[in-house]
Amino acid sequence: MNLINDEGFLEFPLFHGTSSIFLDSINKHGLGGKIKIDLKLLKDICGAHESLGKDNLWWLANSDQYNNYILTDRIVKGRSNYVYGELHLSASRITAENYALSKKYGSELLSYTIIAYEELKKNKSHKSRLFCARWPLP
């Protein structure tokens, strides 16, 4: 069976799961056409988590997932994802639907960024470091 037909199109559909909050942008600009989330922001937040060391229990539990998958945008072998630019697609409609419904803030990168930031705000030692950085002693 040929996966690509004579016109250069796939012979099977691919699905992308995302929140309907992005629907206006998708209709106007296409998938991945306009909304960009800065990966640098997430890297900075993760760096702040890292700087807190072994007392940061949330980071200890989540750093492998952030460092080895999210920050590198690596596809884990054995998953049936397709990547086109920054867009991740699945041949399974159910997988795409489940993915869309499982992301609290619509997209994976946005969700992981907000969650990491919220966890960082909970850490009192990080708040004091931010305060000292803003108001250095003479």
C-alpha cells in the first residue's frame, strides 16, 4: 500500500488535538500559523527550579520529563506521532481527542509552562531570591 498518492497527499488522515480556545486563530492562520509560545520562557522557569536544588521536591519529581521530553521536543520511540514543523499529529482521532482534553491550558507547551511557573511561585526560597535580586542591599 502506498502511503502517498499520485498527487502527493497522504492516503490516510492525520489529526491534531488542541483546545477550541485556539479555533479563531486556526481558522484564520491554519494550524501552528500564528500562536507561538516561547520555549525560552519555559527554559528560564526550569532553570529557576534547577537552581533551588534538592529541596525542590516538585522539580525532583518532574525534571526528567521536562528535560528529556518537553524542552527537547523529542518524540519518544514507539509513540505513533508525526511531526510537521512544530505541529504534532496522530493517525488516531481518539489519541488526538484525548490529548486535546488532557491539556489544562490548551496546548502542551503552554500547559507545562504555566504549571512549572505556578509550582515555582509556591517555593518560598525562590520568592526571597527574586526579592533580593530586585532590591539589592547597598
